Amino acid sequence: MSANKELIENLFKANRRSVARSISIVENDNSDSSALLKKIHSNIGQAYRIGITGPPGAGKSTITNQLTKHYRKLNKKVGIIAVDPTSPFTGGALLGDRIRMNEIGIDEGVFIRSMATRGSLGGLSKKAIDASDVLDAAGFDLIILETVGVGQSELDIAQAADTTIVVLVPESGDSVQAMKAGLMEIADFFVLNKSDRPGSEQAIASLQTILMMKDHDEKTWMPKIIKTIASENKGILEIAGEIERHKTFMNENNFFIQKRESQTKIRIKEIVESKIRKQIWSESGEKFLNSSLEKVVLGDLSPYYIAEEIILDFINRNN
Amino acid sequence: MSANKELIENLFKANRRSVARSISIVENDNSDSSALLKKIHSNIGQAYRIGITGPPGAGKSTITNQLTKHYRKLNKKVGIIAVDPTSPFTGGALLGDRIRMNEIGIDEGVFIRSMATRGSLGGLSKKAIDASDVLDAAGFDLIILETVGVGQSELDIAQAADTTIVVLVPESGDSVQAMKAGLMEIADFFVLNKSDRPGSEQAIASLQTILMMKDHDEKTWMPKIIKTIASENKGILEIAGEIERHKTFMNENNFFIQKRESQTKIRIKEIVESKIRKQIWSESGEKFLNSSLEKVVLGDLSPYYIAEEIILDFINRNN
């Protein structure tokens, strides 16, 4: 598969097979992928990106599905990238996909791609963001990036959105206390799903306490907490309304430029590191590594010594 | 803090403050860290390393604590590295540590270090393995690497052990079906904890079905499933027995050399990538990146173009 002219022309026309092929190309993360992404770069920036993250079982897929149905009624085209690196434990991605496909997957105005990548060589957030660019170039109005919030890479994905939603459930109540600044800072607003369960009010109270501790004035966006019962479609309109309110706030204050600059920074860093990884382990690096293993295991050489040799070799090769 | 001679001498004498300081040095992951690890390399290899992984809430810390008490009765010194990158959601690391400290933390023959690292710049498995080397050099007989199995980095840590235990609970039953090869392959044996709960027998049956599907003959290690109720100290002796049986099997078949070579390979790769990351973003890389952000956000240049420029600059700088 190469990033040929025809593919890109069909991608711009939102041809489904071309969208799927283009995402496969960026997932392969090779020179074809870079070429494709360079060619579509001037055609992106029109889609609005929504990040949805939270612990396993909080109901992120249900919210994504309901929100998608809502946007379809408004005739908006919705692209979904669902990332679940925990799926080998929870089965979440597999099950979720099947339900999803039945509900919204057959709609021509919806495109869903799952990325469950345990065992991949990393670069998960890079690939998810590249895939969003493909959907953006294909003319999807809204792109939902849904990720289980359990690692830095998933937080990176959530942060790549224009509006980031953190979904919790009443049972997360205790753990709210333990939340670190990182998570509090990425949420543009919180959704307390399954809010008919016991503990709901306490969960909201403790979230509010933490939120109050943040410095804020009139010019600061103050994250709200929205109660939902997504399985009964309760609170979905409120989520959509809050996304709209956040978008307006960001536009009025020219905050999107700042946000996109910091997102771009994270993204370029990941591209650089991914490219270097590929180059370093391509041929001679891997060979040299294999030939050195025995000496390290026997205690003759430190792994740190071998690492330095490999880096020197990589630099010399590139001259 | 530098890796001076006095520190290393005291580390070899298992001086607690020197152990703690040395781990802090390897956590900083700078040139002092490389120097320290090179100096201690010839003194490591005596400790037996046990990896314990599994989903949040499976009871990994309870098993670690009970196993530690068991080994202390045999007068073995135990070092524990507990890694929980999910702690901002679950609060696990915080709570677990407090209980742990009360139970075993005051024992001179036990050293516990937690690494809960959301927001760190990655390199988590590298740091955890480096910290194990410090404990190894300090003369701990057993090192337990306890990690929540939710990402590649945690699997890497579990794989860095001589014996790797995957802990599940009856509730994980369904999800066993969804387990991917990666997780099945790292388990030297399984522990079904909280085995008095409903669903226990079904969970074991489905695990066994999956295990039977693996190719095996007399020379292959066949992972068993051990039932425990760790909170009541039931099944802990069986875990210790199975670790011993695995150790004997590996020694008799000379499998440790192979295992350590493949572990060393993963480890050197991570060291190389961590060092390059540091070098590339040190000064001019970061500066160049910051000056290019606007052009990318405005759509003039692709992030892939900027990434290539940064790599070229890094290579030129190193000549």
C-alpha cells in the first residue's frame, strides 16, 4: 500500500475503503505513512476533536455511542478512534466493538476504528492521533478519541483533543482523593456516569472540593461536573451542550492556538522518537545487540556500555 | 548525589540509606545513574527475581506481603519494587503502601520502594529494573517486582523476572477468553486469588482450556494454576513451592541463560532509547521544536517535516 494520488483523492471524498486503507497505512508507521500524512496536512484542521477518558467500566463507549447518535441527528459526520490497551484483561474492546457495530456502525456517516495494542512496539498515541488526522482530512465533522485512562500514552491521546472529558462513576469516589494533578488538568469537564448509583453525591462533592482548589478567575475555564445515566440516554444533551460551551469559550479567548501548539509539541516529539527507534533497530543495531547479549549476561559488560556503543554506531551510520 | 565510592561500598554492605539513595539515583536516570549501574554490574546476579502482575484489585500486594513474611521466616532478605501507574484512578499504591509499611516495612530484612509514575517521562520499566539491580547488588536474596498489568511497560517489568506470576480473580473469568498471547506467554504460573468467591471453578476451567491449546511436550514448562485466599494466608506456601519448582526446572534445563539473554535485549533497547531521548531534547532540539510550532499549527509545515529536521540536527550535533 502506498500513499498514491488516487488513494488521497478518494480519501478527500470520504470514500470508506480509502479511509480504512489510509488508517492502516498510518498504523504501519513507515515511510508511506509519513508521506501520506505530509500530503494531507494542509487539508486538516476542520474537524472538532473530543477526547473521552476514564477508568475501565466507567461507560465511555456507551457515552461515545449516545453522543454519536446525537450528532448524527444534527447531520454531523462522526469518526471514532477507540483505544483500549487493557483489553486483554477486560475484554472491553472486543465486546464494546460488537455492541457498537450493531448500534451505529452500519451508519454511513459514522466511521469506527479500534486500536487495542498490547504487544505493539509503542507509539500508540502517535498512531491514534495520525488516524484522527486521516478522519479530519476525510471531512468528518467530529472525531471522538476514546481511551482508557491508565497510562501516559492514553493521557497523551486525550490531550490531543479540543475538548477532553473525564468520565467517572460513583464507585470512583474514594479514588478521587488520590487523583494527581495530571488527570485534573486534562479534564475540560467531568461526567459522573451511572449517577443513580449510591455514592453519587459524595463523589460530586469530593470532585468539587478538588476543583475549588485550583486557581481561577473570570478568564479561566472552570470544569463542570455533569451527571449522566448513559445507558438510559440521560445527560447526553448536557454533554453535547458543555462541549459547545467549551468550544465557544476557547474560541472567544483565542485559547485554541495555545492548546494546539502544546499538542503539536507532544506530537512532534513522539514522531521523532518513533522514527529514531525504527532507524536504530533496523539492521546493524539489532545485529550488534544480539552479538553482545552473552557478554552482558555473563557479567563481563554492563548493559549501559553496550547501549552507548549502539548509539555511537547509529550516529556514525548516519553520516 | 553522585555514584561515589563510599556510597557503593555502603550499598554492598546493604546499608539502608545507601540502598535508598542508590535507587533515587537510578530513578533520576542521568549520567550518575549510568555510572552507578556500570560500577555495580559485576556484583549482581545473585538475587532471585519474582514478577507479580495482574489486573487492579486482584490482590497482588496482599500476596507480595504474605510471600515476604514466608521468606522472612526462612531468613531470606526481600526487596520489593511496587509499580502502579494506575494509582491516580484507584488509589492503590497509596493505600497498599500504608498497609504494607505497617505489616512488613519495619523489618530490617525487607526493603520496599514504590514507583507510581503517572506524568513521568516514561522509562518506567527501565527504572524498575535498574532499581532491582541495586537491590541485587545490596545482597537481597529475593526481589519481588509487583506491577499492575495494564500496559506494555508493566509487562516488560514482569518479564524481567526469573519467575513471573499472573494473579487473577474469579471475576476475571469472562475476560480470560479475551486474553491475548502476550499475557499467556509471560505467566510461569497463575494464581487464582479470592478463590472462595463464586465463579472460581469456571475461571480455572477456562484458563486450563487456553493453556491446553499451547504446544507442549516433556521439555516444556507447563504453567499451573494455584488457588489462594491471600487475605487468609491460604495458598501462600503453594506459591512459594511453585516458584521453587520453576526455578529448579529452569536450572536443570539451562533455560535461565536464554531467558536472561532475551531480558537483557529488552533492557538494552530501553536504555538506548532513554539515552537518545535525553540527548535529543536537551537543548537545541527543544529550542528548534518550540520555534517551529506556529508554522505547524497554521498548516504551513507538516509535523513530519519538522521531525525529520530535528533528527538531522541531532545527528549533526553528535559529530
